[in-house]
Amino acid sequence: MKPTNATRAIPRSFITTIASMALVIAAPWAHAQASPDSGHPLTRAEVMHELEELEAAGYNPSLGDDGQYPSDIQEAERKVAAMHAAEKSALMQTQPDMQAMPTPMPMQ
């Protein structure tokens, strides 16, 4: 018996449905993998704190696009990142290294 268009349409629609479901399932996962910070969305307070840090590092947002825009904010971001790295390093040096501490012997 020769297959008709009706019998061919069922597998095609099934494949289309499965492919659509796979896309719907994979899209959020792919977005989560691509985003650099998969934590929570930034709050207004966090954005304001970041802007204050950038201004303290020399960035002046009131200048607008004065021809130095990308380089001036990137330089401020580098300074803030270096400051955070130095703070983290200092914190790590003041806390005892947990791996260097002796392991307690089990009670027998």
C-alpha cells in the first residue's frame, strides 16, 4: 500500500512537536550557561553602590560622551576590580588556612 499524505503528515507533526519541546526546554538552560552571573538580578542599591565605586575610581558619568567614554569607564572598572582583588587577598591572608590545620584524630 502506498503511503498517503495523511499518513506522512502524522510523523512530520510529531517530529515538529518534539523539536519544539526540545527548544523550549533547552532555551533557558542555554541562557543560564551563557550569562556570566547566573545569580540574582541586580537591585537598585547594588547598581548605585557599583556606580559610587566607579566614581571613586575616577569615572565621571556627568561628562557624557566626551570622546573618552569607553576608555574612562573601563579604566575605572579595572581599578575597582584591582581593589576588590586586593581586599580578597588581604582577607585570605588574615584567615587561617584550613588545609594547613591538623586534622583531629578519630576517637577509638
